Amino acid sequence: MACAALSVLLVGCLGAGVAHADTAAGTTLYVDDEAAGCNDTGPGSAAEPFCQIQPAADAAVPGDTVRIAGNSTAYAPVTIRSMGTADAPISFLSAYGDGSSVIVAGGITYSGAQYVDTAGILARTAKTSAVAVVASQHITYRVASVQSTLLDATTAAIAVDGASSDISLLRLRVSDGSGPDFRSAAGARNVTLADDLFEDGGVFAAGTTGIDLAGDTFWTACGDAVGLTDGSSGSVENSVALPYGTTCTTTPAEITVDAASAPQVTVDYNAVNPSSAGTDYDWAGTAYATAQALRAATGQATHDLDQTDLTIPAAGLPVEHSALVDSGDVGAPGEPATDIDGHPRVDDPLVADTGTGHVDRGATEFQDPFTVNALDMSAGYVGVPVTATARLSNPWSDSLAGLTYTFDFADGTTVTSTTGSATHTYTQVTSSTGVQASVVVNRSDGTRVGAADHWERVEPVPDLTTTIGCGPTSPVQPDTAACGYETSLDPYSITSDRITFGDGSAALSVPTAGDPVPHTYKAPGTYTVTQTVTDSDGRTTTATAKATVGAAFVAAGPVRMLDTRNGTGAPERPVGAGGVVRLKVLGVGYVPASGVTAVTLNVTDAGATASSYVSVYPDGTARPSSSNLNFRAGQDNPNLVTVRVGGDGYVDLYNAHGKVNLIADLEGYYTTTRSGTDDLHMSGLATMAPTRVLDTRNGTGAAKGAVGPGSTTTFTLPKYARGWATVGAVLNVTVTGGTSGGYITVSCSSPTPATSTLNYRAGQTASNLAVPCVNAGKVHIYNSAGHVQLIADLQGVYTNEQAGTADDWVAPSGGPFVATAPTRFLDTRTGLGASAKPLGANGTLTVKLTKVPAGATAVLVNLTGVAPTANTHLTAYGDGALPTVSNDNLTAGQTRPVLAVVPVGADGSLRIHNALGSVDVVADLEGYYG
């Protein structure tokens, strides 16, 4: 209710309360100081109005009405001496009924006037009273504002002298700078102040007979809201008095009635809340801190609100459930039928009536909060019907019967509805700012409930598009893809939205909630997921995405599963030329009996009688043409192998030439099945730029200097790779400069395991891939004999959620593994995947991974360097700058494979760099990561 705001200077709701009609015999005079033809000596007609109010006041006779135009400039002071009669009063009314502001600077004086009604005229002065009533009777001043500034302590904004009577001051907003708001002198009679708001000063009457205050609100600094003295008589009812927060040095009572006046004054139904140190009443010379105390002592204030239970809302305006609501007395002397804003008295159904007649205390009556909160509209597109709906707030549960809604769609179309909604079709595109549609809601009697608007931009119908993206749900469900989707804003309704998962399963309707759609695949691989969307206009669109599912890695070991030297896992004898060792892996050691798709073994040859190679492959399948381990007679060479498990739970190890003992240590396995504590350890690979994390030659990650025999070297992964979810690491470990032959074992525990990760000879530089578990971000390397330098290059981490953070960098979630049949995709000896020539010094091959589906993040490759012309090393990487790490360390003339996890470059390729000399390069694909 904007008209109730304290800062309002002039009543903007005048039209609701001014219904004065000219008497049959009366004449209407007009005042307009901005009219081109105004004339203070003219007839005061509509065509030739007076310029100022004073000539009209001088000319008015009983029954006349003076209409004053509201303009930007203030009118001159006016003294009204008009003499109306009871049957034919003289009226001074604001404007021509349009509610415009009329300001009189210098004030209004009634001098010897009778039967005058003034409404809607703001009186403004400085240092003098804005409204002065002198020797006048039957004066009504209403629906207006009164402003006085720079007053002294005795001069009032409204002053009534002792020769005046029957004065009504109704629905006023009164403010002053320092003096009282109202003062009447001894001898004044029959003065009514009702539904007024007094913002700064109070009301004071001395020796005034019949002064009635009803439904007023006082907002004072330190008290002195009302003072009735010197034998005054009358009443103070339904009024509210409260301070506005000023720190007070004195604490006069809010309402004072002296001993001479107390017998003739009634106070009741008030709500008085003084400053913390103030009092409610000063009655006949005795201060009463509360209305309760006054009631107990005198019987007055019977229905006043108890201060201890009273919280008066800000500015004294009632709110829902306020104690001010429906607690006043409709029969209070002088109480009007409307409030300060012209609103009627209404019953609040949410508040129990504690008064009579549903009257609220104070100047403002709390109204039905039924409002129009907003206008909701669907998006506007040319040729597509839009629906506009008025959103209502109806806490009093009013009946909606009889409401009419007028919707203006701002393109020349207006629709009237009784349902609260309307539909319209725009035919043209609007500007970038759009159009301002609106709704006006009216009751059956024509009164407006409220209005709301909505800016809407009308655009051409957009194309129907959809996007979809798929990823694994989590490492503990690596065989399940979750596909998120988003369809463009479509003005038409979607009639069909279905997803097919590319594995022959039935299409699935997309849930309307928009959550990712999960799907569990029966076999690992990369699938094409398709979403097809159709709308009610018959338009169809599709989108596809790749979903890669596979297995999660569980770091387990190292533990020895095969050693033909002592009969572990196979007979105690070397494997001959063309011989095959069948190694049972399912249900052995840490490996579950089912649900395992592949195992990772560190395979080592020992005591070979001839140069040969070993191929590791699933039992029951054809032996591949690729090799996993190449060695010379008398050498011990390890290589990490990830191999699919045959249907019977076995893997095969084939030896090509001579005799050799074979050793295999379990490093982990891949599974799609959640089992027991595996949930905590199932993980996916998160690749990262290869990084050197240990080099004892220069003190990286550990103390500088070769490590000794029987020692364990511990280093910590970088911060970004050792989050709480990191359960394993992918490390390319290298030894160099050994003083004797020996082996190292990489693990997540410091005790020495009975396994080996890398065997080396004196002076040899050798490398191997290791996938140890990680404990609190730490990795341990045990050295068996001699002194040797240790190097470790981090290729990635296995995580079971999301890796830890370092500053603003976050490692990606781990992806699933898809094991493939070993497939050769590069051989520079034959021209497969590159030119048929060795890779030269400082040369780099870029090899397109045609056997790997789009979206793969990394590949598992058995990388072999063949007969280099000089000692060298190979580095495999995805793209970007050449990392300062190595994968395969080779001596001149040596052929050596090493397993490598290599990120896939943005162009779907990997790169292989040779440091020195020239070397043939062979690469076999073992699998890929989603």
C-alpha cells in the first residue's frame, strides 16, 4: 500500500475518498496557475480559470465547489473566509478529479470561515503553522499532507484558536521539524482528529472541550504523543504511539492527561509502546509505565494492548497476525468508516477479533493481501501459441468467482478471461528488448485487485537439437555407462525421446527428470549411443556419443604366481622350445574365482639357453604373432604384461627357442564385479603428463646417491596424484649404473616381498613398467644387491573416485580398461604404421591409432626397441612437448620390450621418440582405457 508510506508527502489515493458532489444550486470554480488563459479577475470558469486560490476563495458562496489543478509549482498562501451553510457548504478540492498534487506554500488560514470542506491540498510552511484555524466553525480539512519546518517549541503545524469549534482533521499526514503537530487553545470546542499520521510531533489541547482522537498513529522521538491539559475533555481511542529510535535524554509519557482533564477524558483501545526508558501514560500527575498499571489504578485503558505482549510493526503499519488487527472499537468517538488511505474496514479471517467491528488500531487498516504476484508466460516464438497465466497470492482464501483477467499481449491483442490464463500466437519477431505483456485483474464490482507485467522477446522457432555424452558411472561399476543429455529449448512439446545403447538392447525412453541414464553392458568395449527426439510439430533430431565400458583395476600384490625353477604354478622344469605353460590365475592368490577379465603379471625370463621370446595370451585362443618378452641367452629380463584371462581361468606363456625358466608375479587384476572390499580398491586409470618423480642421480624424490644392497627407498607421489582416492600408480622404473647384478621390487609396503619388478646386470640401464598399490601417497622400492641408481617416471594413477587437488588443478576420474587381443600396429622393419626404416637419433614417429575407438584416453602398448645402433631410450607420449622421461632403455644391439601406458593425443595418435643412434620400433596394442 504505497499510499501508507511515511515518506509520502501528498495523498495519492485521494480519488478513493473524495466523492463530494456539487449541490444543485452550487457553481464550480476552477483554479489553474499553469493554464494559458488563467485570470485572477476572470470568471473562474474551466475555460478561464483563476490563477491562484485566493480569488476563488473570495468569490465562493454557499454551495460552490473550487477545483484546483495540481501543478509543478506551488500556489501562494491562502486565507479562506468563506461562509457556507450546513445545507450548502463550500468545498476546496484538489484538481479536476485526477489526483494531481496541489501544494500551497505559505499555508492555509481559515479566518471567520464556516462550513468549509477542504480535501487533497498540501499545506507547506517554514517557521509558521501550515494550517491555522481562527474564529472558524464547521471546518473539515482532510486527505492531505501538512508540512512545517523550523518551528519553535510552541508553534504547531496545525493550530486551532480558542474561538473555533467543530473542526474535523481527517486522514492527514502531518510532519514538522521540531514543534508540535497540532495545538488547540483554551475555548476550542468539538475537535476531531481521526485516521491521521503524526510523524514528528504530537497533539496538544489546552482547555479544549470535546477533543476526540480516533485511529491515529503517532511516531515521535521521545514521547509526548498526546497532551490534554487545563480541563480539556474528550477521548483517545484506537490510536498507536511509538518512538522512532532516537536516543532520549528525557522520557515524557506518550499520553499525558493532567488532573484538571482526567475526569472528562476517556482512553481505551490504544497501543502504546514508548522508548525503553519511557512510560505509557501520565494520568492526573502520576506516571504509569504500562497501560496495565493505569488500568489497575484508574479503570482507564481497559482494552489497551499490554505493552509486555506488544510488538508494534515498523512505522506502526499493521501486518498479518499483528495485535493491531481487528482489535479496535468501531464505536470510538470520531472513528471514520475508512482508513488514512480511504480503504474500508475489513475483517481479517486469519486473526481472531478482539475488538468491535473489525477496526484496526492506528491510521492504517490492514487490507486483504490478495494480489497479483506476477505474470508467467511460456517462451515466445513466432507461430507458436504462448500461454500467459496470472500468478495470484490469496492468503485469505478469497473466492475467485467473478474475477476477470484482462491480458494485453502488447502487439495490439487483448484477451479477457475468467480462468486466469490466456493463449495467444505472435506473428512477428520483436526487437531485442521484447514486448511488455501485462494482466489486470478486477473483481465483479469493477475494482482492481492488482496487475503484473512480463517482458517477452518473440523469436523465430529455433532448430530442434540435442546433445548426449556418456561416461562410466564410477570405478566400482566400470561396465555401466551413464549418458547425460540435453535437448535444446523447444517451443513444441517433446512427444518421443529415446536412447539406444548400441549393444542390441531395447530402446529406453529418456526420463523427464533429466538425470543421466545408466546402462550396464554385457561385454567390454566402445559402443555408439544414439538419442532420437521428436516433438509435436513432427520435427526429429538425433545425437550420438561413444560409451566405453570395461573393467576396473585392483592392485593386488606383488605375489609370485609362477616360478618354473621351483614348481610354483607349473612343473619344476625349464620351458623348452615351442613349449607352453598353462598358468591358472582365477581363484589363485589374490585373484577372485570369477568376474576377472584380465590380469597384470610381471613376467621374467631366467637362465635362457638361447635368444628367444615369450608370448603371453589367453588360454584357449590362438597364439598371437606378437611377443611380450625378448631376451638373449643367459640374461634375466622382466616385462609387465596385461593379458586377458581365458574362459577356463588360465593364461598361456609360450617360449619360442631354447630352454628358459619363467617367473610371473601378480601386480593386479581387472574386474567388473563388486566383491567385498574390492569396492574400496576398484579403480580406473587417470592419465597425466609423464613426470619424473624419483631420480637418485640428482636427488629428485629421495636422497642423492646410489642406493645400497638390501635397502628400501621411499618416495611420495606429487600432491596432485596422491589424493585420498588414489589406490595405485603407473610407474616406469629404471635402474642404471649397478655395481653388481640384482633386482628391485616396487610395492606399497616397506617389508621385502619375495618378488621382483626389474632384474638388472652390473652396469646395465634397464626399465620396466610397475603398477604398485599406493599407501598414503607413498611408494617403496627395495634393492636386492650392489649399489644402483633408481629412476621412476609417473605415467598415471588409479583412482576409485576423483584424484586429489593441487591448487586449481584436479585430476580426472579414472576410466575403465578394455583388454584387446594383442594386435601389432607399428613395425618399422616392415613399414606397418610408419615408413620401413629405423627411427633415427632425436627422431619422433607419429602413429595413428586406427584400432582404438574415439574417446579413448590412453592405450596399453607393448613397446619394443629392436637392435639400436647405440645405447638409447624410447619415450612414448600423447602430444605436446617431449617429456623428460623414458619408457624403454636399450643397449646397442639389444631387442627389448616394455609395457607402456600412453595417453592418446588430441589427434588420435601417439608419438615415439628415439634419443640416440637409430632403432627399429615395434608396438603391439594390448588394450585401451575409456
